[in-house]
Amino acid sequence: MTTEPLFFKPVFKERIWGGAALADFGYHIPSERTGECWAFAAHKNGQSVVQNGMYKGFTLCELWEHHRYLFGQLEGDRFPLLTKILDADQDLSVQVHPNDEFANIHENGELGKTECWYIIDCEKDAEIIYGHNAKTKEELISMIELGEWEELLRRVKVKPGDFFYVPSGTVHAIGKGILVLETQQNSDTTYRLYDYERKNAEGNMRELHLEKSLEVIEVPSISDRHTIQYEQTDDLLTTTFVECAYFTVEKWRLTGAATLKQQKPFLLVSVIEGEGRMISGVNINTFKKGDHMLLPYGFGVFKLEGRAECIVSHL
């Protein structure tokens, strides 16, 4: 067992809607159209890599396949979660994701995609699309065929610190000027429902997936029902945003020092603001905004010191 946190090097993805805000985390981004930072990724389309310690150079996928004791011998053919930071310099397309059963059949064994968003920062009056207004499947199809997008789509204004749970089957889109930390199932399956008739660099409109979208959209729209819980431990306030079958997501707000115990199969810790240090066994590790740390099974008791905010996920 290791009592040293595993720091991961992210994978960056350029997107038509991306920007340059990820550079504010201290990252060397590939361009000013960088839309996604895959912080904890064990997917064929992106692999994050350990940067320190005895597992330096290992991908998260390799740890899962060959060092399963780091995850408490959890079962499963793939690491269950994927953590991203998204910089929406422009509106993302309106999308929907399938559930596990549909994705397994129609996407070559891929997982479904339930996800959630923590709004790190945003422009004034920024909006997301979160759900739809159709009461029946027939009404949904009719409104899409007639191009009644403004009437169909639900728009919600957001502010920093907001949290949204986005289960599979939910019509959704991140709007322009929003920086989001996304926790999701380990899947890269997205069905594009509407893309504002935008064209890509080659002058072509991006592919839509209307048929599959209509098969998986929940009608009527799913409402966001989750209970937020708070717990104070020393100088650490833990806000639990959601506990579901796929993940639990928390925010840690550290304003001094706190002693904790890692009792989960793993913890994924993404530092979104501030800095500090972690003392675990004989190890003392500093951390700062933009760092991503995995605390493995058996990590035990550790102490945090500093002023920082982190988004934390586990099963």
C-alpha cells in the first residue's frame, strides 16, 4: 500500500467551442481552443499518467488493470469514473447521453453516461440548457421537426458554486462563458441533438444523432432531485452534492488544518482554488490549484493544511 498521493498529468482536448481559460490552472494548453482537461482518465480516447512516486509513468488504466489493490480490489472491466474540467468559450451543442444498457448494445460495449457539473466560474448571466419542456414523446418529436428550439429547451442561469446532476437521458448543454468541473461515468458517448447550425473548420455542419437521441431522451424531462449535505471537520467544510449509483461528489473547503481518514476504495481530489500541503505517514506533499490527486485504498489518516477548495469524488 502507498501512503503517498498519486498526482496525475491531465490530457487536453481541443474543441470547436474551447478557449484559453485552462491556462489559469497553470497548464500548458495546446492552443486557445482547448476545451477539455481530462484530469482522471482511463479511456481509450485519453489516458492520464501518474507524475510521482513508485507508480510514476503508469497510466490510470494500467493501475486499474495491474494494481487493483490500489482500489480495494473493486470489480469491473474498467475504471468507473472520468473527471474533466471544461472551458466553454462558446456554447456547447445540445446533447443527451444513453444509459448503460443502451450504450452497451449500440456503442460496442461502452458505458452509459451519467454526469454532474460544478460551476467553477462563469460570465455574468451565463446559462446552461438543462432539460426540456415537452410533455410527451410525440410533442418532443414535433417541436424538433418544427425547429422550435427556444420553446423546447429549458435555460437556467448559473453562478460560481452551482452544482447540477445530469443523469443519462437528460437534454443538456453548457453555455458560453462557463468553466465547469465535470464528474461522470467512464464513457465518451454523446448524442448531439442540436448544434445551432454551426460549421466546423472545413465548412461542414457537425453530425447530429437525432434517431439515437430520440430513443434515449427521458420524457417528461428529469427533474434535479438531490439533497445537499454539510459536515464540518476541524477547518474543513465538506459539502456533499450528490450520492448516486455511479459516484459521490463533494466539495472540500479548507481554511486552516484538518485531519481525515481515507476509508473509500479511492478518492479523486481536484484542486480548483488555493494551495496547501498534505501530510500522510512520513510523506509531506504540497498541492496547488490545478493539481489532481488520487488517494488509494488503505491511504489511512492524513492531515491537510492551507487554504484551498477541492472537488472530490468516489464510489
